[in-house]
Amino acid sequence: MRLVIARCSVDYDGRLTAHLPLATRLLVVKADGSVLVHSDGGSYKPLNWMSPPCALAEAAPDDDQAQAGVVAVWHVRHSKTDDRLTVLIHEVLHDSRHELGIDPGLVKDGVEAHLQRLLAEHIHTLGPGWSLVRREYMTAIGPVDILARNDAGGSVAVEIKRRGDIDGVEQLTRYLELMNRDPHLTPVSGVFAAQEIKPQARTLAEDRGIRCVVLDYDALKGVDNADSRLF
């Protein structure tokens, strides 16, 4: 992993365009090729990024860029979509490389891990004709809990929480944005599943076209099935 702290501006061109004006930011280049741009705020969410497969090329500035104070230019291009991320670096404050080795992966807390396993085993809970593709489907920014197919054969990313809040919806939104860049998966819809979903999270999810599902832990375990109750 390469970590660069620099005064820079960033432009993204592709399905959408975005501009980050000159400021001091953290640039993260991962071993899988992904490039992420972070500020010192905004929690864990990057301001912009390019997911693999992509290539980073560093170049010297042209005359106009040099006169504006640019000392280096990063050109990051996605190999499938031709999306481009251009970073104009004015000053490098830190530049280091670190070998992190193989990551063992995320270990969820007991309830979330059990919910994931149970929902994967009973994926039809989300609808008749649904099928499981795999658990822990890896993306450039982390694993989606479940990748499934609905009765129409469409790809569905399922994010599972014990308590569903806005952060969980934001997390699933980022997964969906990345996965919908993959021509082998797109279009990918989303399901936000939790034992309890906060009203603000539900509103945000539904506004983004994400389906919300409240999970009954006991029913999934077979301890309590509402359809078989006498009372």
C-alpha cells in the first residue's frame, strides 16, 4: 500500500464528472490497483476513488500546469469503462509504501454473522425464486454480505445489519456504485436487511431505490415461525 499526503486537486471524468479543488488530502494506492482520495473529515468515506481494474501513471506537468505550481500529475484510468481520475499534485508532504500482507477478512459480531449465514441458507426469505450466488462477495472497498439473484435473474447485493442506520445505507450505496461498473453484474439492485431499521435509514434507502427488509432472527432459526402460530 502506498500512502501519499499532498496538496492536490482531483478531477473525475466518466459516467459523471466531479472536481475537488486544491487542498491537502490523503491519497491511498492499494495493491489491487484501486486509488482512493480522502480528506481529514467525512469518517471513512473517500471523497473520490477509482476501483480496479485500473492503471496509475505518473507524469511530469506540462508548461501551463508547472506555471500553476503543479509538480506531478497522476493519471488513473479504468481499463473497462475508460473512466479517468486526474490528480494534480502541488506539494508532497509524505510518501511511503507499506507491505500489509494477506488480510484475514472481516469478522462480524455474533448476531450479524448468524443473520448472514441464516439468510444465505434461506435466501427465499427475500422472495420466491431467489438464489444465492455467494456470501462475502469482495469489492474494492470491502465484502458485500450476500450476492444473490432474484426471480428475474438480476443481481442483488444484500447488506445485513443488526440495527440498520444511515451509515449502513451509505455503505451499501458505495458497494452498488462499484458493482454496477462491472459489466458482468450490472444492473445490481440493493437490499438493506436488519433486525431493526431506523426511520431515517429507511427513508434514505427507499429514496435511492434500495429495498428494506426487517429480519426475524428467531423465524430464520426456525424457533419462531409466524406462519405456523395458532395464536
